[in-house]
Amino acid sequence: MNKVMKKIIFLLSVFLCALHMNAFAKVDKIEPTDWFVGMKNPSLQLMVYGKNIRKAEFSVDYPGVKVDSVVRLDSPNYLFVYLNIKDAKAGTMKLKFDGSTVKYQLKNREISGNSRKGFTNADVLYMLMPDRFANGNPKNDKIKGLRDQLVNRNEPSLHHGGDLEGIRQHLNYFNQLGVTALWLTPVLENDRPADQNKYSTYHGYATTDYYRVDPRLGTNEEYKELVKEAHAKGLKVVMDMIFNHCGDYHPWNLDAPSKDWFNSPHYGLQTSYKLSPVLDPYASKIDMKETVDGWFVSSMPDLNQRNPYVLKYLIQNSEWWIETVGIDGIRMDTYPYADRKAMSEWARTLDTEYPNFNMVGETWVTEPAYTAAWQKDSKLVKDNSYLKTVMDFAFYDRINLAKKEETDVWWNGLNRVYNSLCYDYLYANPSSVMAFIENHDTDRFLGDGKDVKLLKQALGILLTMNRIPQLYYGTEVLMNGTKTVTDGNVRKDFPGGFPGDIHNCFTREGRSADENAMFDWESKLLHWRQGNEVISKGKQTQFVPCAGVYVIARQYQGKNVMTILNGTSKNAELQVARYQEIIGSHKIARDVITDANVDLNNNIKLGPRETLIIEF
């Protein structure tokens, strides 16, 4: 072999080696996108994605940072790196993958984890769906490159154009109403095409990027600015998260990091939606599997939280949004559908890092014993869930049954509410249970009607009993609807939030007389509730409904509140003598809505379905 040939072979081998090295060093994405120093847990998992990145050699040379391990799973396009950053300071790390270098930012935290405060029973949460509330920036209605380009307000299940900017522009409205916290349904990217050009994921529950706000709603920076401005106006912000499943167009579903990243890959098993097996001491294996491992729907692959890499990813995602945007709470969707032990670890980790933060889990079973078993420190189950707040579907169920009935001497009407609340001894902390009369997954409380008397009764209980109350957007202006045809009918656009709206419920001038009357009633009650320690800290006493009248009383440091409800469609009378343990020697009370005096020397007459809230 001559010298020329040897040189050619040598150069060719060098060239092929370079190609080989380059093939294993292409980094497309790293998640989390950046991180923070000073966390109690110094371990940082980096999920590195790029073509053939799995075989790349990794190194980092940064003061205070150590490589704990490098994990290579099934897909050739993922590499998992574990760093210990206990002694690191903020700055830019240089991560090396074979011959490539990627810059990665370590940031200082804005405040310590102990300083972050979550929502409590002193708050009232106002739940809204960003796509349906207000369109503050029509330019982002359609985003080039996204799979769904359909925006049509005449179709109840397509995108309507609401966004974060629309919410920001109406922050004063929430102050006028008197709520103290906003729960936004998911704001993260849902990049999938609309099914049959008619059914989209406008609702946000099919995540395709856990670190990016859906561009039709805005940007990460706009989300952060919204939270900042909300805080300036005394409003907290709760972020809706979904860790049970992601969207079918998430990159994971197209290229899973490992074979066990999902439960039942390729839609092999549909969930039964029956949650009782999760806590059933007699549950069969197949029932448990169908509940926990089945896909929620065909467009929502079921994540396997038992996989430690999945779980670490999800935990860090929650921490990242808390640190990056400054949210004040998390609402976790479809909570019992996910692995119980894994989600307990999620909650425990957040509780350790943010002891004053709060998370609420959706636990859709209408029995108090089931719900109570999911709350942190419950004595009903062996394993602690560490979940501070659970959702009171029992109250939702009972109040919606009660509205259709006359309150009798035993079980019907408001007896249902009494008989639900009497099981509060099951809860480790009843004041950290979230109650509601409706939400985005239920018929609106008003149904297809406008029965204001029934609505006032439900709100009267909700806003004065020992709970964290959650309202649903538009109820204050009599928005109604049922799910008979589609969920979109209970998720209608807020009147006045969209260009071209003639009816504008954001202003007194734009509301009808009936809408203003309801808004004023609810606003008066909400503002009275703000900072009212009788409601947030007071002892609760409830009385068995008598002659159709149901009473809940709250007492704190010599102050008293009584919520009095006539649960019948006829006139009724409160027998004052029966409630002397609360009334005592008081002679006069104040109606918190009208400010009128109420004589406590004589029985109090009540009109049909009347709601009276008094303090003395």
C-alpha cells in the first residue's frame, strides 16, 4: 500500500470518527430548562434529548457541581444526567456531551421555600378557563406551526381565543368581586390537531410540553407577569397540573425514553374511571390495574409514576414552576388515577421544600370517608399522602341533590348537607378541604335555569362553613348550562371578554339588572368574608334542620355568625329559643348583606328558600 493510499485511509478514518462523535453529541433539548441553587434537595435530574444522545460521554466542570450518575435508558435519543449541586453558586455551567458543549443556567431563588405561602381557608378561589374568559391579544389566536389552527367561538369544543393577557386586563374585576385567588385550568402547551376538526384540547388537559405555556395563551414571561400583577392586587394564582397523563402528541408518546415510561403503551387499556379500588381493602388486581394503569382517554397516555425517572421529572417540574413563576398553589388533576405512593412522594417533597405552600388533589368520589383518606396525616390509611387539601365532592353532590328537594324532618333537602358535614371527624384537617357547588366538569349549579334563591343558599353555605371555597367563573352573573350535549356548554365564553361582544358582564353598565343584583349580593358576601377570622378560624356548630330551617354557626373570640336557610318552598320561622347556645344574651344582629338590624328577641320569619346571614 503506497503512502498516498495510507494517507487517504487515515483521513477517511478521521472523518468517519468525527461523524461518529457528532452523531452522539446532538442536544436538542434539556429539561428542566434551567435550575436553582439553594434547594433543600441538591439532586438535579437533567433529561437530555437529541438524536443518538444516549451513547454520548458526559462531563461538567463547574465549582460545587458533581456528577452522581449518568443513566442510559431504552431510547437512543435520551440521556439522563444526575448532578449534585449542593455547593454550587448561580452561574452558567458548561455541559459537555462528547465534543459538544451546552450552556446551562443555575439561578438564585427569588425567595426561600419557607417564605412561599399557599392558599388557605381564608381565601376564596375563582376557577376559570383561560380560553373561555377573555381574549386580550387576538394576534395569538392562531400560531404558525401548531397542529391546530381552528378558532371558532360558534363551536363549543374548539378554541375560542381567550388568553393570559385577557385575564391580566381584568384583574380589577376579581378585586371588585372579592375573590382572593385564581385557579386557571392548565396553561401548558397542548399541541395536537382537533379531532374531526371539531373537538380540540382548548381545555389544556393533554400536555405536550411541561415547560412551555401554550402560545395561544401567551408566553412563559406573560404568565410570570400575570402572577406578578395578580400578587400586586392581592390575588394568589393556583396552577392546574396533570401528572396522571400527558397528551398523545407529547414527544414521549412518539419516542418514549423507556419501555415502561407509560402504563399500557399504545392505548392498550382504558381506565374504568372507578376510583374505589384504589382504597378498597378487597380490591382485585384487575380492578386496580384498570383504574390506575388505564389511559384516561385515547388522546391522553397514562404516565407510569412508578418509574423513578418519570417521578423525578414531574416533581422537578412542579418545583420549577413555583420558582420560575411564583405560583401560590397547585391543583393536581385526576389524583387517584396516578400511583398513590409515587404521588405521596411528590407531595412529601413539595411539603418539605415549601412547608407553607398548598396543593389540592382532585379526588372525585362523593363519600367523605374516601376523600378524607387522601388528606395528609389521615388516620384512615396506613400510608401518608402528604396532600394537604382534598376536594369535597361529597358536598358538591349533596348540595346539588338538596336544591331539587324540600327539606323534611329526616333525609331530604338540606338534611343531605348536614349529614355530610357531620362526618368531618374523618378529616385530619377539615379547614383544609376545598368545597364547591360546580366546576368545569359538572353541570352549572343553575342548570339551564336562573333560580337565584337556590344559588344564594348554596353560596351562603359555601362561603361561611369550615372549608376552602372554590367558585366557578360567571356564576356571579348567572351563567348557566348543562353537559347534556357537550362539556363546552358549561364552559361558555364570559360575556364581554371577546372582541365584538355586545353583552359585557365586566362592567355594571353592561350587566342586566338581574346580573347586577346577583353580582352585588355575592360581592358583598365575599368582601365581608375577606380577613374575617370568625370564618377562617371560628368554631363551627351545625343544627339538625328543624321545621325546614338549617343553621350553621361560627364563633371566634366573642363574635358570632349564623347562616340561616329556609330549605322549603314555603314560608318558615326560625325558633330563636332553639339556638340560645349561640345567641346567648344578644338582642340584635346585623344582616351582613343588607346591613339591616335583625331582632333576636323574637322568632325570625323567613320567606321561601330565603338565605339570611347574620353576625353579632
